[in-house]
Amino acid sequence: GIQVEQSPPDLILQEGANSTLRCNFSDSVNNLQWFHQNPWGQLINLFYIPSGTKQNGRLSATTVATERYSLLYISSSQTTDSGVYFCAVERGTYKYIFGTGTRLKVLA
Amino acid sequence: EPEVTQTPSHQVTQMGQEVILRCVPISNHLYFYWYRQILGQKVEFLVSFYNNEISEKSEIFDDQFSVERPDGSNFTLKIRSTKLEDSAMYFCASRTYGGATEAFFGQGTRLTVV
């Protein structure tokens, strides 16, 4: 089956710093989403981005489907950005395969 | 904005007991899902449901699990006889149809089996 790898696995930032999270997948996909899991375990939809670029406030995402990767950019990070970021992909069947996640901690 | 809602947010149950986790998908959605996340691990697919039947299930989804859409609005996951290893976060999701569409996830139910 398709493999989804995220990097880095862990990231510590000072408040105000920028960061780039990466999601690599081993085969072509029809769908891709990014999620933020907050410290309470809730899963927050960030982007639905099977291709192209989207922006939402301080967050933006780019998926280059032909090269099998997606990037999530966080600018001017805040302590509330802390948590785990997951990408999830679908190929063929209508179910998401989640990546291993990037654990982000933003220090005040 | 429409959202998927899950209840309860946290449930504690004794080993061997039956539990039912409830989800209200977005009203015009046709595909429904349950996913599971054991603490510290990644989110895993359990089952998909369309047209009142299971479309696909993972090997985790054994005979102890069942899903139902009892009344046209709720979507439930039942675990018949819980085990310690069923302790996890359970997420419900829905989408309009199975193609190139966004899946909307609920905020999860944390199940603790003691």
C-alpha cells in the first residue's frame, strides 16, 4: 500500500518563527488533507489540497502531486500552533492513509 | 459552517462492556467513516459506510465492531465487548460522495477501557 512519511518528526520553535512541514507519499493520490491535532486530541481540518497552493491566514499549503509531496507552511508561529500535524492521502479507495505526523512545540 | 459532531467527548468503560460511540455527519453527506488513533500513534482507518452498508473495512474492524445508521442522521460505532487495547481516540468523518471531495472529521471520542 501507499506509504506516507512526514518530516521532521519533531520541531521546537520560538514564538514568531516560521516553519515548513513536509509530507512525502510513495504513489500518486487523488486526495490530500492536512490536519492539526491539538493537545486535547481533537483533529482540526486545515486544508483539502490534492494539488496547487492554498492559504488561510498564517498557514499555507502546497501540493506537487507529480512529485509526490506536500508542504505546510506556518508563519509567525504562536503557542496555540503547538500539537501534531498530520497529512493524509487517498489513492483509489475512499479512505485516508495518515502520515506519521510532525509534533510541533512553540515556545513563548 | 456545518460540522461533524461526536458524542460523548470522553467515555470510560469497564473491560467486557459494550459501548456505542455516536456521530452526526453533515446532513447532505453520503459517505461515512470511523478512524481510530491509539495514544501516540497515527490515525488508522476502521470502516467506511455508504448506502446503508459497509463499503470497506480494515483488519482491525473484527466481529467485535459494528456500525449502523439507525435513523438517517446518526452514525454509530458499537464495540460489543471492550478490551483494554480498544482504548483510543475514535474519529468519525463524512463526505458528500466518494470521489475527489474533502472529508470532514469530527473532534473525536476518547474511549478509555479500564
